[in-house]
Amino acid sequence: MRGGISRASGKQSIIELHSIIAVKGSAKINLFDVVPVITKHKLFKRDRGLCAYCGVVPPIHENEAEAEHIIPHIIPNSRGGQYSWMDLVISCRSCNQRKGNRTPEQACMDLLYAPYLPSLYEDMILKGRNILADQMDFLAANLPKNSRLLERIV
């Protein structure tokens, strides 16, 4: 970490820290009870960019892939659907249009994968920031045993 520049010496203060720090004490809230914020980018990574209904793989360029896929509700808003990790999936335009304002059962369209609520550690990986190797080892060691992200890390 870099600090300010000393007036007396003209040098910048520097504190060298390990990439993973353990602190004594506990948070006033349980971070594992906090539901991660939903973003299109994180949903796209969680679902691996695959359409939940037909399994279409997006184009090579990630920005184009995100533009060609939309995030529909499994249960439409008009039928009580929630803006939550468990009710949002990635869908291609043609499947989204075919499903329309119906549930998957009404549209006779089965989901190819089940949506899930990412854990705290999965959310850190889904954010897509640069994660150092030792940090990734720590996160991977704390992922749930059935996490889909483990397949990508290994």
C-alpha cells in the first residue's frame, strides 16, 4: 500500500502487506448471510454464457456475447417473479421470445441448468477482478463442494 509523500523527506510511505490478511475479531453482520449484488456480468459468468433453454454458446468476444444474450426471469414479473439469483438466467433472444410472458412449464421449455445463489467466495470470483494465484487458491479451498466454478479453476 502506498501512502502520502512526507514534506520533510519528500519520500512516499509504503507498507508491504500479504495479499491475504486475517484479522482478529468478528464483523457485526455475518457476511455469509449477505446476498451478493446481481449484475449482468456476474450472471453471465455464473451461467457460463449458455442459454438456459437451448444451451447456445455465445460468440468469442465477451462484450458481443453479453449483448446477444438477455437476462429473463424464469417466472415472469407479471406472474410474481422476483429479481433474484434464483429467478434470473441467461437466455438467447430466440428462446426469450419463444418463452414470452409464460413460465417454462407453460412454454414447454425445460431449463438445462438450475440457477443458484453464489456463496461469498463464488461472488468474489464472479466479480472478474484480477485475482492472484494464492488468493485464488484460498477462494477455491472455501468454495462449496458442488460449485460449478470449481470446474473452471481446476
